[in-house]
Amino acid sequence: MKRKKRWLKIVGILLVILVILDVGAGVFFYKLAIERGTKEFLSGNADLEVSAEAMDVFTKGDWRSWADTQDFEYWQMESFDNLTLQGYFLEAEEPTNKTVVFAHGYLGRARDMALFGQYYYEELGFNMFTADSRGHGLSEGDYYGFGWHDRLDYVAWVDRIIAELGEDTEIILHGVSMGAATVLMTLGEDLPDNVKLAVADSPYSSVYDLFDYQLDRMFNLPSFPILPTMGMVTDLQAGYSLKEASALEQVEKAQVPILYIHGGSDTFVPTEMTKALAEHTKTDTEMLIVPGANHGESIVLDREGYLGAMNGFFDKHLY
């Protein structure tokens, strides 16, 4: 009997230690990935290495100086949870009812989308709107929404754009990486008919799926029990769970056509996630997989194919 009690005590102590370690891991990974701040763990990440050609365009491209010389209007908005969010609107040179609305990637900012916006503005003649997502740039927020709370922000931005530009405004949503997931999550909400189509470049299927993949790839750790605990910490600190933040479930409710784009050699967000999203989409979809392109590189490594897919999709569903 004494031996049994001793073993029960040891088991109890071990369980307490495991719970403490699990909670510690959940808090650690929340702070690492979701809490706003510098993310040094991504520095030197081989999965984020891009080709010399892409790096040259990303860091020195003409789009950067173009963005600096444009007269963007600064728009502010109060979010559903009382954050002040920052947006930027650029009116087209010639009157148009077409507006592209951009969503940038993780740790990025609104200005990054000038890489795409210059083409929409100069070649297609669209109005351009881009925003700093919550927790990024000049927008308030002490956590990254990974698209989930951002989807409600973008619903509000869409309403603001229509109020400013008129009821005949036609809107295209275009996002990259986290921004692509944001766009897809937004499409699962009740949107006005003004939203005509979306372009999703390198999206993930859900936040849980993304972290599951990254835990294994970057840290050689299993998802259980870390992710469920991290999800509880995220719910307590940021107000959403990892599993509910699902682009996969949201696209099943989408009412507009979606053009999916992904790099064929993307090891940061697996290409298979885009394929799964396309399979779950009930509206008209097209998909461009760019061979050899890593995460977010498609627009550089196959610019002609990228813009050709966009224009063909627009010709089919917008004009």
C-alpha cells in the first residue's frame, strides 16, 4: 500500500510538471508568434530565403520609389474592438469604379503591397486601397490576428470604401501570405455585392494547420499538447482560437470567384494548402502554381504568367 501511494505521488508530481511545461510552452509560442514584437526566430530561416532576383526586386524595385511619390489619403477606422486602424487610399488618375483592396503579409505593412499596386494603378487604372493590419505598421493592436479578426476589419474597410466612392464601386480583394488568408476569411462573411472577386497569393488553410506544420518543421515538436494549450493562451490574450481561424471553412461560404496563386517550391506555407483551399471553394476558381518559386516569389519569378492569370481572370469575371 505504501509503495502504491509512493508511486501515485510520483505520478502526480510528474503530471504537475508536465502541465507546467505544457502551459509554459503554450505561453512561449504565443509570445513567439502572435504577440506583437520583433520576431528574431525568423531571421536566417531557410524556408524564407528567396532567389537573388526576387530579393533585388523586393528590396530595390521601382515600386518602392513609386509608392513614396504617390499622394495617398490617410484613412483611419475604429475596429469592432476599439483599435484605431490605418488605411491608405490612392485615387486613380482617370475616373473609374474599380478599386483593388490589398492585404499584406505577416510582419509586413500596407506599403509592401505597392509591389502589386503599381500595376493595378498604372496599367489597369484602378483606385488602390491598402491598410496596415492590426498589430502592424501604424495600426494599433498588441497581437497578430493571422487573418481572423482582420477579416472583420476588412469587412469594415469595404463598407468604408463603398461609402466614400459610391454604390457602383466594384472591389477586388488581393492578399499575399497572411493577407491572402485574411482575404479568404473575409470572403466567408456577409459582403456587399460590390466585392466581385479575389486573388489569394500563398495562403494557408488555417492558423492551426500553419502552426502544426511549422512546429514540426522549425522546432521538431509535435502539435499535441502544445497547440491546444497555445490556442487557449491565444483565446485568453487575443480573443480567438487557432482552430476557428480557418480559411478552409470560410471559403466554403465564399460567394465570389477566387484566383489562387502559389509557389511550387514554397516550404514556408506548403503549396498543398492552396490546393486544399481550392478544393473547398464552391465558386469558380482558377489556380496558378509557379514552378521553383518559394514563398511570395511568384510575382517576380513569373511576372508575365502572374499578371496574365490575373488579367484573364478579370476578363472573365469583372469586365
